[in-house]
Amino acid sequence: MNFRSLIAMIAVLALPLTAAVTINYNAPIFQSFQDSTGTVLDTSYTFAVGTFATLTPTDQNLSDWATDWQELGSVTFDTVLNTFSGAATLNDNSSPFTVDTPLYIWGYNSTDYTTGSEWVMLSNTTWETPSAAGTPPPFSMGADQVGTVALVGVLNDTGDVPYIQTAAVPEPSFYALLISLAVLGMAILRRRR
Amino acid sequence: MLRTILSFISISLAIPLTAQTFEVVSDPQGLQVFECEPGYTPIGITLVRPWVFSGTIESVTADTVTFAGTNITLDTYLDAGVAYYMEVTDVVDSEYEGDRWEVNATLTVADDNATMTLDMTNAWNTVATLPDLSGAHVFIRPHWTFATLFGTGDDAQLTGTASFTTADAVLLFDLDNQAFVSASYISSGAFNEFLSGSTNVTNDTIYPGQGVVIQNNQAVNATISYGGEVRTNDFAQPLIAGYNFITEGRPISSTPTERQMLPAGTGAWFGALSQPTSDQAIFWNGSSFGDTYWLADTGTSQFWFNTATGGTDYVNEEIIDHRVSYFIFRQNAGPLNFAPNEFPEL
């Protein structure tokens, strides 16, 4: 084996170099974004990209989202272009952003699970954390990409208005349920007495 | 696949005028056309916009240059709203031939005299502090921008939509984050702008030697064409440690030897016995930046190998294609001049 062959063999065995990858997250411009009451979103709303450390987000574990959320980047809602468009940098694939981990877009006015909070959570089965190794082109997460759904809130991809509507969390029905249970409990107590 | 068409023309006219004969020679002009298939296409922007002022520097301060001559008022040539750079030419021999500094057009126009203020904080300056350029000849050229290079509205060469998902985009490389950033051509009604995130970058600068990738999100080819002057002086190109995404300063393909990509060259390139620990040149292979050349150095011999072709030495092969943008991965920051004086003169 001559020197050139030896060098070439070493090269093939070499590990790739690490750089970073940009993750773009956005929606089309000039769309209608509303909260649960039909009010147009303002700059109090944030749209963030990230993942959850342990849980899979459903409407059954809303109260755990904030503590489990791992945010990669966020932008304020753009009231001029009526959209959100941000770019986050993923420098490496350390936990929780390991390759293929699901990514989400969370729109909120507060991440607190409390009265007055309005959320929309967007998901797409193709939004899996890309490898940050080498020099990959940007990774795109578009609200209008095929397959994007709202886990909480509404995403109208059929041209209906609003395009995105946040949902109140906890939902008013949740409070109604609590009040009903309280009234029921009091009624039971009264009967026992 | 990338197809480019490049043509040059330099016009020389000998015009007899009564008792005298004047010879007028234009700067060489070029036209470059890129056929960008759906997907990603790195392109090389090597032509420059025509200079708006040329002159000989009489004196310098820490951040200004004053031109020799009488009755020079730079506001005649410059527009406060345009980004310009000053480049040392080869008209007069200068050790700084090819170096560039950004112009502070606002202050220069406001001063309205023969003194030009430079933006010495700009990271794209090829020399951080202004040396004594007395006697040097320079060109002042406007930069390319997204708008002047790719057009908008009726002049748009890319397909714009209201959606970041379906609009074409231009990718530049962020040296600080070591990652590509996108500028999408967003078009809806009267709104026709390049947006990076929600930041309007339509009039932002694309710097000399800066690499560019076209992201064609349509099902058909995008044709990008532009015309400009061919730089006839040397080209300085600072390199940082890590990834640099660059293109050539002139429309000339070259070999690693011609580019001085060797340990003994101006750039003091670093070679070792393995690819990850060596300096590298990485080209688009049709699906990723994976066509990797690297400098092997035994201490007595140097080779430019390709990871895909084993021991074939490319040190004297024309692998540096001027039609594309490509990565240089440097183990260490380069000196300020990447290949300043070894290009063949046009």
C-alpha cells in the first residue's frame, strides 16, 4: 500500500465535521390570525419552535407543556405582514434535540396554563429534528406545508378565515366542569347533613 | 444540474478626432447565466457592478481617504442610500491590490468633498485597520444586493409567492452561526420583497466573494442571469477557522496550486494525514455539500485528495470552478489575503 492509498483510506474513515443547521418556521404572509374570541392577534403573541423533553403533547396533558417545553427559538407575531417567520439555529444534536425528535411550533400569549392564556400548537409528521452535522441547507417548518395540523387551536388550510385561531387554555368548558363538580359536591354535602 | 454561460467583451475604440487620436478601452464586461433546476443550486457571483468613481489616494486617516485632484466632490458620484466598497486596483502597484473596505456613503455624501469616510467596523473589510494607501489607485463600486442581482416585481428572476414554503429563496452562509440562512422571495399583490424571517433584506448586500445558493421551489428550472464587469485586479478573501462559503473573485477556474492552497502559499494552508484535521474544499455533489477535497501533507509532499477517489492528486487540476459557490473549511483562520497576487492577469 503506497502513501496515497493509506491517506485515502484514512480519509474515508474520517468523521464528518459539525457545523449547524438553521430551522425556519413560518406561515404565509397576510393571513388572518385570531384568538378564541375572534380578536386579531397582536404583538403580545409569540411563535416558538421547540420540542418536549419527555411528553407527547395532547389535550390531556396541557398543564404539563410549559415545564416540559424545550424552546429553540421564538419570534413575536408580525402585525405588519400578519404572519410569523423565524429562524433558529440548531448547533448540535444534544438532548433533547436528537436526530428525528419531533419538532413543534407553539404560538402563545403566555405559556402558563391559566385563565387568559391562548395557544395554538402546530405539528407535522415531517418535522423531525435534522442532523446539524456538515453544512445542511435550512430545515423548513411551514404552517402551510402538507400534513401540518393544529394539536390545540385551529389551522384552516382550506382558505377559510381565520387561517389560524388560538384556543383558550384551560378551555372555558374545563372551568364549567369544575364549577359543576363543586356545585354537585356541595349538593351532596347538604343532603348528607 | 448547473449550466452557466459566460461571455466577455472588452470594447476598444480608436477614434480619430481632428488632430488627435483617442483610444477608449472599456473594462471587460461579462454576462453570466445560471440554469437552476428544482432544488438547490450553488452559483458563483464573480462579476462586479460598474465602478462609480476611480481615483488615486492622496492621504489617509484612521477611517478616511482623501483623493488627489482638484474640485472632487464625492457626493456627485455616490448616493447616500447605496452600499459601496473601495477596492485597490492594479492601476498603480500597491501591496494592497485587491483589498477592500466598506464605504460610509452617508457621511461621505454629507461631507461633499474629496474625502471619503470608510466603515472600519465592517467585518467584510479585508484589512481591519486602514494602512497608508497614499498613491494607491482605487475603484468605488456599489455592492450587489438581492434586488439588483435577482430583481423584484416585474424584474423578478425568482418565483415569489405569499408562502415561505413555495417561494424561491436565496441562501447565504452565516459565518458566526456556521449555518445557512434563507431569504425567501415573498410576493403578494404589491408586496415583492426578500424576507429573512420577517426581516426585509431586499436591499441588503451580497458581498464580493460571498457564496450564494439558489433554492428553486418550483417544478421547472429557474434562469438567473446578470451582467457586470470583470475584476481585473487581484482579489483578497479573508478566511476564518471553520466553514467559509465563498466564490471566486473573478470568472476564472483554477487549480489548488494556482490558488496557493498549499502550506507554503500566501494562505498558509494546513494539511495533515486525515481529512478532518486538514483544510478542505467542499463542493455540491447534486444532493449535498459532499464532494470533499482535502490537503494531505506528509511534511515533505502535499496532495489535494478527494474523499471519493482515493489517492488521485488534484493539486494541479482545475477543481476550483468559478461558476459555483463552495465551502472552504479551515483549521485555522487564514491570513487576510487568500490568493492575492497569483491569479493570471486578464
